[in-house]
Amino acid sequence: LLCGMIGGCGGAFMPLSNGLKALEGSTIPWRVQSSAVMSAWHHLLTHDAAVRASAAAYVPFLADPAMVKLCGILFFAGLPALQQLGLLPAGLLGPNPFVINAAKVKRA
């Protein structure tokens, strides 16, 4: 879990002199929150047989680890797309660097 979270943060804590500045402020950034969610999702559904069986009872395709990974990929790709289209709130998991803020875009 810890390695997945650190690896998924995309360098939020680099250079090392930044320390935990990425976690300061009113909201935790998208890359930190999304990596925490996906690390827990992947670990529990691929390595814990009880959780996998419980999830598969409700959603049968989650019994396959490849489908769990596909759901993770769709989460990372789909959430920013749905936020960009206005179908989900923009700050669902903190400020998302993949969503273009219309107020910041300069028109030529």
C-alpha cells in the first residue's frame, strides 16, 4: 500500500527539500488522493481473498485481477474526462491537473 501511494504521487514530494508541502493547505492534491484510493482498491481486491469474494458476490467480474486493474485504469482516465465534461464535480478528489479550468484558459 505504501509503495503504491508513494509511486502514484507523481513526484509531489520531490525534491526532498519540499518535504510534506504537498499535503499542506485546505485540499490534498489529486495525485495523492487518487493514488491512496487506487492503492487500497488494487491491494484489497487482488491480495485479500475475503474482500475479493465479497466484491465478486455483488460485481462478478471483480473476481478477475485483470478486471480490477482495468477498473483502476478506467478510474484514472475516466474521472478527469467526466470532470472536464461537467458530469462530476471538479474537486471530487482535490484539484485535478488533468482538468482544464475554463477560467484559466486564455482565449486568443
